[in-house]
Amino acid sequence: MTPSQDANTPAHRSAEEIRRDFIDFFAEQVGHTIVPSSPVVPHDDPTLLFTNAGMNQFKDVFLGQGERPYKRAVDTQKCIRAGGKHNDLEDVGTDTYHHTFFEMLGNWSFGDYFKAEAIKWAWQLLTEVWGLPPERLHVTVFEGSTEDGTEPDEEAHELWLKHTSVDPENITRWGRKDNFWEMGSTGPCGPCSEIHYDGTADGNGGKLVNMDHPDVIEIWNLVFIQFNRRADGTLVPLPSKHVDTGMGFERIVRVLQNKTSNYDTDLWTPLFDAIQSHSQARPYGSSLDDPIDIAYRVIADHVRCITIALADGARPGNEGRAYVLRRILRRAVRMVHQTLGVHEPMLCKIVPAVASSLGSIFPELVTEQDTVAAIIRDEEQAFLRTLERGLALFDNAATSAKDGRISGEDAFALHDTFGFPIDLTELMSRERGLEIDRAGYEQLMESARERSRASSSDSTEMTLPADAIARLSQDGVQPTDDLPKFQTGEVESSILAIWDGSDFKDRVESGTSVGLILDNTPFYADQGGQVGDTGRYVAGDAVFHVNQTRRFGDYVLHEGTGEGLDLNTTGLASIDQEKRDRIESNHTCTHLLNLALRSTLGDDVQQKGSLVAADRLRFDFSSRSAPTSEQLATVENDVRAAIASGMDVHAADMPLDSAMKITGVRAVFGERYPDPVRVVSIGAASADLVERPEDPEWMNHSIEFCGGTHLENTSRAEDFLLIQEQGLAAGVRRVSALTGTAAREAVERGEQLSADVTEASSCEDLELANRIDVLAKRADEETLGLLAREQIKHTLESLRSRVKAARKSAAKSSKNEAVALARSISDDSEGDVIASVMEGVVERDDLLAAMDTIRGSHPDSACMLLGTDHEAGKVVMVARVPDTLIERGLKAGNWIKHVASMCGGGGGGRPDMAQAGGSKPECAQEAAVDGTNWALEQLK
């Protein structure tokens, strides 16, 4: 009997209904807050390629570095596992349950309920709401670890027996690998209980738990975060215990729809239908071995994954997550081309099916649908241009493979020349029963690799880990009050803690770098793109220099060096006000820039990132194409106009749901905002926003969620200047700019350079050629306005063209003069040897043209011409000897060596043709006479 025939299996429910069941159960029955999925592109976590688990967006809570306005949460999280430690890419298409993108349903407790409630509610949802047969559910618990002395999770075992109807025989114990969850080598961790579903025909699959059997699969993992693992490996209890559960959505849909494969559910049917429609392939048939069915699964999975990632702001490229996306996309393109026989872009045509399937829960798939399809189409077209030739090379490599192995050289050529990711070449090789010389490939890659390896600076920065934050809290250290950062540049404050990177100290020792935690501070901590403040902390004669300010949880860490400061010392904390002023100027102008870009390029412009430093600002934004010079000029002028208008800058905390209703409000997609949220508006009073949130007038104002510091009035920014615009990835652009004094100085540099270019244009062409190179170097190296630099380079190119034309004209004129002089020499010459000096003719091409003229009248004579430039101290010589005279003993190479030696030079060549140079033009006439006599002597 198959599961679908089991009398106890639940009635069919659609995937959307199943997702809604889960969320409604926890939200409505047990008081959880519904939390949206975070993007699959981690907003502020450099340790992740992609969001790969439900806990990623709550990582800061578990680390003690953040908090939420709720204690219970429920969500469905978008996840991608296609790179790094968690990588399911190789398994996709070959089995029934692996995917690169999947949804993780989860319920969470942050210091609220714990094991009993998590276990009871999980069982209630599975067996009562969804009606799964209890006898088909198997539970695992942690058996303990002798390695680190962790006790078995007897508590969970007893709670399963107490609160559920699980068969005691269906509870099994497993070790750390399967039933102990850890965030990393250090940090929060704890035991977990997994729930597995037995989908075997006879329902006796208990022995297959944790055996990767396709019919007995894990459907839910309940993680009990109760310990913190220290650097020495020891475990200490956390002050607050948390629950983190994760249910694979695709898997539970399969179970509840009584299918034997995830791909047989209604999550995939729309995608398969779209693939068939656009490829004209036969319908999907569910075979695990048939190449066409495998292609259906791979293409559907991969296009779903790519669509999700692109909609969340990722872009294909050659590094990091960008290259992972390109690899996934090219694997799918190969399947479309080679297996389904479609030789034009097709993946882009499947995007609407993905948006239709998942758009109700992830609305960005609908709003970004056109952009995503366009990016995929561009990527498909680029790979298709080289795919055929790459496949031909692979066929040759496979045919000539020795000992069943494709050479590293061929694998490297496929990657380097045709853009085949190595895992694609390996997949194609496996299809033919071959392997790749991976070591040889890696060696070639290493020797040829020009990609820079981004070196993380995190390892050198001071951090305040979760257990240190917990100690502060346990010791009663109050969170840092940093509200003064919005009000003043200095405050009197006391030292509450001194952290040296590994432990708390009582005193700041000379020569050591430490972090001070103060009771209150005017310092802004590095956050939201704005760099942290620097400054000083002074107590009596003791001075502590603050080099960096960062936030960890509720505490602000002032990192720096000094001496003579003790715990509980009271002193004056003061920021570098001049630096802060420049940062605030750049931050306020970043907001004005965001508005100007949206106004000029359209509402599709979305912020993708920013850097607000003291010396510059940088802004990344979404855009299908590069803005034109005219558009950039409009943006720059709009910001300057806003500065000149002297608008007040307002800031106020508002409830998040109310703030989201303000017309035109801007927020960074994927950023987590507190509730209440700080709203910064320029030229629009906060009270007016609260009173009239939906007023269309607000579209004309900069209104953003922002926790940074700003100018009080735009006029204090003084000036604004774009200095760079570039593409970062498909659909993402970056602009950099200056404000204030730095902008004015750059404008002045541009004006000076422009004036120097104008002055140079009046020079003679020979001098102009030398000056152009100097001016071009200045245009490249000096910090100038973007538009000024473009105009200067355009003018320099025009001047280069002028010089080139003048040189061409001069060359034509000099050649004509040389030919005219040659005719005169020809008329006055006779005999076997002609040697003559041509005053002022030093271009070799001119001498050769003159030579051709003379030989036209004297084809049987040997000819040598000596061009001279007395001012430059230069002699240029050419000689030609006909075959008849070579046979009589005269060779051009020997002849010209003899003559050149008399002119302070040397040269040589073939018997029929030779060239030379010298430095004594005053000797040329004598050398010509002597050369004539020498040549005649050689003739037999």
C-alpha cells in the first residue's frame, strides 16, 4: 500500500493552503507575530553567500546583539543552499527532495516558551490540524556527547511522551551530528528534536530514519538554544533560552498531498507546464533516470532559485554569490539547449510562472518580474554565444580522455574560454561515465587566477561576542545611552566596562587596544552605511583616543588606545566634530541624491547600499542601464538646488506600521527596522507627515527610515559634486560624490584643468602632442567632477585628432618634398652606384619613397640615401642593391655598415636592403663620397 492509499492520510490541500495553515496556527492559536521573510541576499552578514536557514534573520537576537518587539514569531523564510558549507546543487534533479531554493516554515521563541510548548504545538499541528497518522511520525532526541560532556536531552524525551501520542518505539536517540545544533564553532547552540515522516508502503520504515532514504524524510526540526559554546569548547547556559524550528515547506507539501516526490506537488506543476509550453518537449514524467525528466526538475528548480535571488537584489557575475548564480543559470541553459533542444533564451520565459506560483507570499517576485526576466535573458544570450563551441570542445575532450579522465587542460579551457563552470563540466563528465583531473584544473586556475580574493578585515576588528554581552547583562551593566549623538558632540560619562578583545579588565594599560563601554555617549556607532565616530575620552590627564565606534547588542564599544583610565572613571567623551560635520553633510546629501535619482531615472530606482564617510559618499542603486551624462547633470543640479534652497532636516520616531504608510517613504530592501522607527525628512515637517501620511506632496521630498546623524539644514552642505559613476553588476549602478569644501576644491581643480586644456589648444602641434599626455594623466589622477572629467577628456580626444591630422598632413608634405628632391638626384646621377645626401629628410618612409623614385629611373644601380638633421644631430640611411650587383660582390648590409661608421653610427641588413643611423650629420657628405668609392671597389 502506498501512502496515497492509506485510509488515515489527510485530505488533499494546496500548497498555499498548507502554508496558510502553518502561519495561522501559530499566529492565531498561540499568539505568534507574523514576520516577513528576509531577502535571500543577506543584508549585513558577510559570513553568508545566501540566507540558508530560517534563523539567519534572527542571528543577532541569538548572539545577544539585537532584540525584537515580540517574543514569539512565525514565518516562511526564503532559503538558498547552493554554495559554501550548505550546498544542495549537485543533488538537484537526481532525487525527489533536494532543491537549491526552498521555503523554511518556522516558529520562534525569544526567551519565552521552550521545549514543552514547542513539542506540544508541533504534534498538534501535524496530527490534529493536518491529520497525519501518529504511527507514521518518528522523533529523534539528542543522546548526549562524551566528547564535550554534554548530557542526553532526557527532558525532551520525557516531554514527547508526556505531551504527544507518539509511540515510544518511534523515539530514537542520535549524536551531535544529527541532534545538536550549533551556529558556528563558538556561540549559541543546543540540542534538537527532529520529526521524520515514514512514507513507505507498509509504514515500517523506522529503521530508515536519518538514512537519506527518499521515503523516510525529516519534515521538522525543533532546536532548543540553551547553551553558548566558548572558544575553549566548553558550554555555558544562556541567560535566555530560545526555540528555533524549521519545517521544509516543499517536503510537508509532498507529505500532505500524498506524493512520493516533492516535484509531483502543485508547487512545481505550473513551472513544468511553462517549460513544456516553451520547449515543446513531452510532458514531465517523474522518472529519476530519464534525461528529459531530470532536465525538467533541474530547469524548474534553477529558474525558481535565480528568480528569487534576482528579485531580492542579487546579480550574476564572476565573484562570490554572483558567480554561484551564474553557475546555476548556465547549468540550466545547458539543459535547455542540449536536452530539450531549445537554442534560444527560454529560462526568462519561465519567470512569470515562478511569479504566479509564489507571488502571493513573496510580492517582490511580481513587482520585479520584468527586471528579473531581462537579466536572465541577457545572461542566456551571453552563454549561448559560446555554448556550441564549448560543447564541441567537450566532445573532443571526452573522446580523447585517457583512463576515463578528462584532462585539467581541457576543463580549464572550457572554463576560461567558453565560460563553463567546473561543476557543469563535472556534471557532463559524469553523464558520460568520466571524471575530471580536478587537481590539474585547480593548478591551472591558481596560476591563471587574477581575481582578487577579498580579505575580510573582520578578523582584525574587535568584537564583543554573545557570552561577553551576556556577562555585561548579568553584572547589571546598563545598555549604552547613545541618544546624545543626535544632540551634542560631548558629554560627561563614566566607564562601565573595559574590554580587551577576550576579557574584561579593570584598567586601560599603555600600548594596548581596548574597547570602552560608557554609560552614555555622543559617539555614533558604525551602522546603516554611516561610519562610526572618532574622537577622545579625557579624564584628568588621561587621554583615550577613540579610533572606531561600533555597536554590539545594546552596548556601544569605543575602540582605541590610551592609558591611566580605570573602571568607573568619569570623564568627557567628545567626538571629532569637524569629521562628524563632514559625515553629516555627506549623509544628508545621500538622501537628496536618492530622491534626485528616483525623480530623474524613475520610481524603479531602489537603494542597494551606501557608504557615508567623512571624505566622500557612495550610493548603490538598481538600474537596468547606465544613466546618460544629461541625466547625471540633472541629478547633480537637483541636489545642488536642494542645498541652495536651505531646507530644514527633520527627524522623529514613529510607529513602524504608520511610517510605512507615508507616501514616497524610502527604505532599504532587506534592512531590519526597529519599531518605532526613526524617520528623517527634508523640507517636510515630521508633524505634517503624521497628520497627512498619504499626501502626494511627499513624493517631492526626501523621506527615509534612517538612524544616522544629519545636518540641521541643507544649506550647511554648501555644495555637491558627482565624481564617479560605474556599473557593479547587472542591474546595479554606483555613484560617488563629494560635498562641502571637498566638492568646491574638486570643482576648482576641474576649472583649472579645463583652462589648461584651452591654453594648450593654442600651441603648435608638436608641443601640443606632448602636453596632451600630461593633461590626460591629470584628468585620470586628480579628483574631479564626473561631468567635468568627461568634457575634458572629450576635448583632449579632439586635440589628439587634430595632432594626428596635422602629422598626417606634414608627413604627406615631407614625402612630396623628398620625392621632388629624389627626382633632381636621379636626373644628375648615372653609373652603377648612386649615393647622395638629402638635407632635412630624416623620416625613413620619406627616404624609402625617394629611393623608389630614383630606382624607377635607375633600376640596375645600387643606391644609398643619407638623410640629415643638423639641429637634432641625426643621420638616417637606407640602401638598396639589385641582384645583378649582389652577384658582382656588393651587399647592402656591408655597404651601409661602412658608411654608418663614418657618421658615428651603425646598422645592417640583407644583401638587397639595409638601414642604419648615425649621430654626425656633418660627416654625411664625406661619407657619401667615400661610400661610393667603397662600393665601386666591391664590384668585380
